[in-house]
Amino acid sequence: MRYLSVCLGGLLLLLGLTAGAQAGKPAQGVAMHGEPKYGPDFQHFDYVNPVAPKGGEVRFDAIGSFDTLNPYVIKGQAAAGLGFLFESLMAGSADEAFSEYGLIAETIEIADDRSSVTFTLRPQARFHDGAPITADDVIFSFETLKAKGSPSYRFYYANVAKVEKVGERQVKFTFSKGENRELPLIVGQMPVLSKAYWQNRDFEATTLEPPVGSGPYRIEKFEPGRFIVYKRDENYWGKDLPVNRGSHNFDRIRYDYYRDSTVALEAFKAGAYDIRLENTAKLWATAYDFPAVAQGLVKKEELPTQMPAGMQGFAYNIRRSLFQDPRVRQALAYAFDFEWSNRNLFYDQYTRTRSFFDNSELASSGLPAKEELEILEPLRAQIPPQVFTGAYAPPVAGDAEKLRANLAKALALLQEAGWTFKDRALINAKTGEPFKFEILLDEPGWERVALPFVGNLKRLGIEANVRTVDSAQYENRVRDFDFDMLVQRWGQSLSPGNEQRDNWGSQAATLPGSRNLVGIKDPAIDRLIELVIAAPDRQALIDRVHALDRVLLWNYFVIPHWHLGYERIAYWDKLGRPEVTPMQGPQLNTWWVNPQKAATLEQRKAGKQP
């Protein structure tokens, strides 16, 4: 599903609180390390147009279907765009590694010993039904999300020991012992729900009743599985706040649902929706030669981003006995020929991914530096020895000779792991069972990537089958870890932290709906995650993330795919966008409808000269 999203990346500060938020003093903004860019008197973010016109409708596509309007639980498929209804205590900026500023909260105050954080709510903050946002709503939201929400909230809030009302508009969060330097803004990013609305409803059930929120948009109309339309709230309480100025410019935001990306692309060409975020290299290279592009009616742009690329790849489910031996996981990586795929399928647009934090300073490279060795040495007996002796690099092929050499290496590793090649099939030497597994996909477009990989595996005697299912079945199977291998992407922020527990932590491995799809249960990785969370400054964070990255890579949990350093966006020429693209990439909620362009576009689409 393609939609505007808000990343739940790592969040705030503690050591290094300076002018923005001195310990024990209320402040309007905070940075994870050092000072926030924007001071108390800032009027708007630098990457917005503060006088952008309001009005018009923008249309997006979504793939599959939806059956619920509650985005905070794992049950059901939530509609695209529901984040527009809800707000958090703090709002992040897109031109800093990790800073946040007051939204529902007017100020944030962190205890001198960093054992708690207190938020003072804005008196004008309101829900859509006109009720004020209170401390009780904040407390209810925390307790409900932690107990009944998606598993990620349990990991984010695991170190919050107590939440209490300490003033008419003040809420205090007290933390358990230990260093967890993100917690103040992890709490600050929590969506605030209406207690009055939710307390007599089943929060864990699917629902098609539009919920009460406090955000800039309300649901205007929808039809499950077909479309949903959001209307800008003219009476939105927070429209003049500095964090919102220049944003939320569209009067309406509409998502239309399509069966698959192929149908969606044809709909875009026909003008059925306005903006397309293209994630297929072949389509970007070949499918945008339709007349509207040649006539200048559709703009095609590559907008830069400095966000970590994260990790996308063929992900193993190591809960399966077949993939528990790391030599087997290493071996299968030799059968994926990225260079061939990049040349023949992707028009050489991609860079091979070599890190779980690629495209950023957080990516490990070369041999571990002194600071990394100090982190890794106590774990030496628990982690792969290659962490200390080599720089990880995925196998390289690209031609028949190199691929044959890679497959020979793969077969040697498989033989070491107890597999033997017999009658053109790979057989377990002890049990006689064949090496057989399924690659689960949710879009037919992935088949052209998976099938060449399957063909190479066949040369090793491995029977791999590709199965593409509909979005609902896919989501249910992934939620329950009912797969052998799939294509998965783990996004990363510029400030990794508590979310790493959900991605790789042992507790998440058995919790349905978690992001630990691989099934990692490793005490050394758990320890590295906690060190990342407790990093006292930016350099320590970088060193600790490097160490975690190396251990994840050398365990061969994923066969890495590829990444880009930019976003591919095509849009009909009725839109305006800010001149500045921030480090975190294009922010579509800062774009707007240009009335003159929109009128001209309609005339030209109708064959009339403007």
C-alpha cells in the first residue's frame, strides 16, 4: 500500500540538552543530541512555503483494500491516510537528524537526573468534537496503546514506569532505571486519543466508524476497499502553530484503491490521481513515455533524500529449521545475482545494499574501529567471528562465470551444513528430506525478481516456489510468521533507538504483528540494541549502530537487495512544492494546489488552449 506516512524513528535527547531544552526547565523544542535548529521564536520550518495557498484536492493511489479506520491495532487492514486525523504531543522536523517541537504540548520539561519528562498541554488544543485535550486523554492514550495497540508500542514504552497527572494541563512520565535516551520524545510522538470516544468502545476491534481525532483533517466520505476522502478542518485548532505553518494545504485528500500497481499506473496515466511515488525501476525507465509527459502535463522528478536506506531483501524466517544454520543462509545469498538483475531489470538505477543503515553515516564499513571493538569485544564469544576479521560484502556476480563460481561456493557451504547433491536434488544427509521452501509475495511485480533467483537455486538442487497472494492473506500470514521467505524492508531513521527492539529483539520474535519477522532471539543483539538506546551522544550512537549493523550482517538474516539516494515522483502539473527539499526527503504534506496551474491543466487535458 502506498500512502503518506509518519516514521516512528528513534526520538529525543538527554545528554547534550542545551539551549533548546536545559534539564529541569520547560522548553518548546528538543534535539536528540546537541541543540535543536529552531529557537523559541521560530515562525515556520525552512522547508515549507509559509504563504502556500490553501484549497483544491489532491488524489493518491493505494493498493489492495481496507476494512478498518483504527490504524493503531494489528487487526484488519487500516485505510490509507488515517494519520491525518490524529496528533501527538510533539512534532518532528524534516531537516534535522532528530529534533522535535511542541504540538499538543506547549512545553516539555526533562528532570535533572533524566528520570522523567513532563509535558504541559496547550489550552487551545481540541478534539474534532470540540472537547479540550486533557491530561486524562494523554494518560488514557498511553495505557490503551501499550495494552491493546500494535506490538511496537509495547517496545517503545517498555521503560515507562508510571504516568500521572501533575497539574491542570500537565502530564508526567516517570522512567524505569537505566539509560534510555530517547524516551522523552518517544512519549512525545505518542498519538493522543479521545478518552471520551474510546473508553466505551472495543479498541482492538475493526471499525468503520470514523473516530474522533484532533488533526488537520476529518474523514468526509469513504467506501471500504474503493476510496477514502479527508477534508481539511477549517476550524483546526493548531493551524497557526509554527510546526504547522505552510503544511496541510489541500482542502481534500483522496485515496483511490486499485487491485495492483499495474492497474494503478494505468489509472495515473489516465489522470485518475495526481501523485505517484514510483518504486519500480523498470517502470520509471520505460513507462513514463506517455503523451502527457511529453506535453509537460506530467512532471517526473528525482528528489534527494539523506535518510538511511534501511534494509530490503529476501528475509529468512529462522523459526523454520531449514534456515537455522547460518551457513545455509550464507549459501543461498550466492544464488542471487544482483548485478544481472540491476542490468536487465532495473536499468542500472540501483546501488547494492551493504548495510542495514545504508546511505548514511550510520552504515558500518571496513574493519571495526577502536571504539567499535570496545563495544564488540565483550560479546566476542556470542557473535560471528567474521565481525572482527572482515568487512561484510554481498556476493558479486553479473556474468555466467562469476555465477558458476558463486554457486560452487554455495554448494560447499551447504555440504558443510549437512546437505548433499543427489539426482539433481539437494537432500538432507541425515533425514533424506529435500531442500524445499516457498517465497511469499504480495505483488506480482516481485515475481520478475524472485524467479531468476529461483532458477539459480534450482541449479543447486533447491526447490523454491514463488507464491503471490492478495494483500489481506499476505498481511495475515506475515502477522502470524506463516512464511519461509519473503521480501521485506526495514526502514531506519537518522536516530535509531527503541524501535530496534521491535525489529530484532528477542521478545518481539514471538509476538504476532511485530517487525522481527526473521525471528531473531540473540542475547548479543539484545545487548547491542540496549547500548544503541542508551547512547549518550551522537558519536557514541554512530559507533554502537555500526556494531549492531555488523552483527546483523554477519548473521546472514537477509539477502540484501538495493537502494536509491532519491525519491522517484511523478505528478500532474497542477501542484506547487517548496523550493527546499529537506534532508529527510520530500514532504508531500507541504505541497499545494496551484489554482492557475490547475485551471490550465484542465483546459489542456480537454484539448483546449489556455
